[in-house]
Amino acid sequence: MFHMNANGTVSERHEPTSLYGPASAALLAPLHQSMQARASDIAAFFQQHVGQEAMLSDILRKMLSEPELERFKAWQTGNLLDLASPELTPERHRSEALRLGHLYTQLGLPQIGLMREQEILHRAVEHNIDAREHAQAMAILSQRLMCSLAWQAEAYQKVHTQRQSLLQEIIRLVWETDNYADLIAQAAAILVRHDGLTGCSFAKPDAQGIFHYEYIAGTPQTKQCLMEIDAQSDMPDAYCEGEHGHGMMGRAWFSTRTECSLNVDLDPLMRRWQPFFTRHADFRSIVAIPLCRADDTPISVLCLYGKYPGGLVSADQKAFIEQLRTLLLFACTQLHKLSGPIPGMSYNARQRWAMLIHQGQGLRMRYQPVISLPSGVAVGIYALAHLQDGDQDLPPSTVQPLLSSDEFFTFYSLGIHQAMADRESWRRAGLGDRRLGINLRYRALGDPRYLREIQAAMARHDCPAQLLTLHILDLPEPSEELDAAAAQTLAQIKNMGINITADDLGAGHSSLDRLRQLPFNTIKIDRSIVSQVDKDPTNVLFFIHRLTRLGHTLGKLVLVEGVDSADMLEAAAILEADAVQGRAVCPPLSAEQMTQWLKEAPALALAAHHHPRSKLAKLASLLLWEERLHLTLEKAAGTPADAASTQTLGPALPFLAARSHQRQLFMAARDHGLHSDAYRAARRHFIAQLFREEALIS
């Protein structure tokens, strides 16, 4: 009598009123009266046999408290009586069946359980009612049960379709976004459209191991609850081992497995947070999903807050969660390759930062001079936009990864206008028409807003193109394709006359191939390399030396960033870098402090290259000596043995008092080669002597 339509709904094949209306009502009235009279027996039979179905009873007992379970059973019995009601209409029947199917789906009850339940319902009636007396009415009830089952299956399919649609949106987001804050905010906005969720959050521990929500989305009640929890300074430690020491996020972070609280009211591990739930929460379950590979440290923990108990029971739910985890883990991994690890930060602090930026507050510009090593004078001013959050003065490297793309653009716009206004004020004060250096991330080149804003700021503040330098950060790796729009924008910038610097060279975000492919005027050796000079002075200076030679070969200037000591300053000069930036010359200053510095700062006086004073400078001189020695030995190749024995010791080292040390190096290089183990051993001995014996210092 019934068939399934193409849209998954059920319709009658022949008589549309056979299950409803006056004719069916006359047949069903006696059956309905009998069922009402035996309602308690029918319910007892039904509950007894459902209880024997482990698939249903075990799941329900984990999700529902005893009072809830009793109400659920009563509701099921009432639904059965309603199916036999003479007054049931097809509209109400369909509506109630869809509602029941939706509830079962959200609880995570398996669809096969619905079929078994319908069978038990039918048997419960047959067991307690004279089936021969109510044969026609029982046939109608059976068909109504079949309709209910089909409509409930339709509800299952509807939820499944919604989940797949959400996953498709997440896939598009994963491929389109290049900003971590955008990723988690937009993913949360997509997920909370799931009609089984009241909210969603991303969370991770800070440097002290205290968890914070990175982002929160959902109903006002859920958001208020989570923000109050986030504001508590004693949120659970990710590595706490106590029975109640950590909640869902901590357990997921620590175990690197998806964790689920089927019912937050019944879960003993959730007692610590139940006062917050009682005041505000409109969720009944939580699923915490660590975004990591097995046994690895998570990037973040995604939490889903369910409107109903359950959340991780059915195969469909588990598949949805695993697909979601895989997609977001892939996106986070790719973004971390670009930006590095993103620190944990409170959602409340994120909101405060967004408000400061939106209101045009909190911007604090910091400036550092760029010093030409040949002349010793400041040839430019490097600008950095800091965010002032209370007593915290936060640099761009801290702020940028935690802002959305729109928030960062607003912050960048404020910063570039302020920097150009300050540059103009120095010029009008007679302090020189100096070049201004400003950072710009490579991926921002594909966003036309940035170039438009740069051009608008130049016009507004009368900054000539040749006096602006853009320091391009985060160049793609050689294995990654260059973004066509970004490369085109770089060419456009170059044609405008703006100088371009390849920033962070050696920090893992750029390559020598990129220096040839893109139109840079200057390359900047990253401070992360220079900062290792105390631990590994030889390799750091060798790196600077080689990159400086390469830069000059390619016709580019070389700027060394992070020169924070007089020794490093002297070594950079000996290695013939073109310019330096760092605390050895001047720390980052406010606009007012920079005005004073420009008024008072004398030209930088450096020691003569032929008379290095510091140990780093002497080590730099050794690198240059080895370079000249290599040429000397090449020229001597093929010289007769008796002539070779009378060779000089090669170019002189300017700081040696005793030639014996130089002789040992020279003999090892001559006899075994500059790349031999013997020479490396002699060199290590020489450097050890250099760094501890005063007799080597002239």
C-alpha cells in the first residue's frame, strides 16, 4: 500500500485516506480504547524486550539518568498509543515521526535499533490485545508503524546529508584560508549550524600549561558558560594526572584520542565545571577532538557541545568526527608550516584585541635605525607595529598569528599610516628624508587591499616610492609554487620604484632560488640565525659570510638583523655586510624617542678591518684569511716540490703575535687540503687557543 518517493518520503499508492479519516477512525477507536486500558502491560512488555536489546539499553543507560530514562520510556509508550489514535492526521503523524527520528539520530541510536524497536512495539500490542478481534485496526496500526519507520529513516538521512554538507564547506575552507585565526573562526561558524550542536570551541594550553579557549561560537548560553570558564585562572592543566584534575580538553590533549562525555550531568570527571553548566549551559554532551596524529602533540583541541546526550555512539557520528578531524588537522599543519606554532591564547583576550584594533586603539609604533656599515650613518628607519594591551607591549610576531585576516589588515593599515606620518614629522623637523622600512607578508601580496592601502598612505603622507622599503616575510619554500598574484604584485611594486627586501633569509621560509626569481633589492639575514652566535659562532659567521658573498654576486645589498652586541657589529663589518639593525646600535624606540636619537646620534665608528678587537671579529677575519688562503694554494698548484717547501705562510692574519699558530694552519691546509680532517682539527685547536689565550692577541 505504501512506497518511497524520490525525496525519501512515504506516500500511499492507492487510497490516501485508508490510514486516516472517519473510516479508519471507526476501526481504530475500539483498539485505541483497549490499548489505553492495557497501556501499563504494553509498556512493561515493550520495556522488558527493549531492555534485552543490548544495543539500545546499554547506550540509553550511559546517556540518560534514571528519571530521564523513565520519561523516555513513557514517551515511547505515549507515542505508540498516539499511533493508534483515531484522531491522528497524516501531517501530525509525519511531524512526530520526523521529530522522533531526529532525536534518535542526535542521541546516536543506530538505525537498526529503530527497526528492532518497531518490531517490539508491534509484538507488545499483539501480546496484550486480541488480534483477531481488532484484525483490521491492527493492520492499520502496522502500516502506521511502517510509515513511522520510513519517516524516521528520512530524518536520519536528513541529518546525514547535513553533516556531509558541512564537511563540504569545511573542505572549501581548508583549501581557501591561509590564516589560522580565520580557519578556526570560520570552521566554528560552519559547525554550529549543525542542528544537534549548541556550540563549538578550539582550545590549547598556554606556556604555563593552562588551557584557554582560542575561539568560541554557539548560542549565547554556551558562549557565556565557556567564557566564564576561560576567565578562571585555575582551568585544568593539560598534564595533570588527578582523577578530576583535567576536563575534556585536557584528557584529549594528553591522550591524543577523541574523548566524549555522553552526559555532562552524569560524568564524574565534569563535576568541577558543573556549577558553570548549571548557570548557563544549554548543552548535554561534549566531544573533544585533538587535532594531531597518533601520539603527537596536538595543535589544538576542537570541542563540540551537543544539544542532546550522546555524541560519539553511532557509526555515522564517529565517521563525521574522524573526517572533521582529518580535514582540520591537514589545514592546521599546512598553516603551521607557514607561521610556526601558534601560542595558546584566551578567547577573552582575543576579543579584547579585536576591540582595541577596531576602535583604533592599542597601536604603538616602534622604530629601529638601519645603519650603513661603510658610512656608519642611519640610512633608514625600520618600523614595527606593536599592540599595547594593558601593561603588555606585544610585537607583530606575537599579534599577527592570533588575528583574523580582516583584523590584521586593519591593524596593518593603522600602522603604515602612523609610520609614514612619523617619517614626515622627522623630515619636517630637519632630521633627514630617511627611507622607511615596513614589513609585508608574502601571502598578503595576493590581497589587493594591501597595495591599495600602501599607495593611499604614500599619497597622504608625501612619501616618495624610492624612500619606502617593503620587507617581504614568509617566502614560500622551493617545493611550493609561487603565487601568481603575489609575484605580479611584487613586479608592480618594483616598477613603482619601491625597494623590496627579502626578509627572514635563513629562517626556513625562503631559498636562494627565490632570490633569483623575485625582484629584491636587498636580502636580510634573519635574527634567528644571528641569535645563535654565542652557541655556534663559527657556523653563524660562516653563514653570514657566504650569504653576503652570494648577495653581492647577485647584485643585492645585504642587511644583518639582530646585531645586538658590539662584537657582532664588528664581525658583520669585517664580513662586508652592507648594513645592520639591532640593539648594538639602537634598541626599538617610540616615535618620540627616535626623534631624540636622530638629533643626537653620531656616525658609527668601527674598528679598522686590519686590526680586529673582539673574538668574533678575529673569527670573522679567520674566515676571510681562509678564503684568501684557498686562492693562494690554488695558484701554487703544480709548483715544484722544492719551491713549495719555501712558500710563505700565505696572507697574514692581522691579530697573531706568534707566526707559529698560523704556520700550523698553513701546513695542514697545504699538506692535506682545506677540507681535510687534519685541517679541521688544526683549525679547532687554533680557535680554542684564540678564544682563551691572550698571547694570540696583538
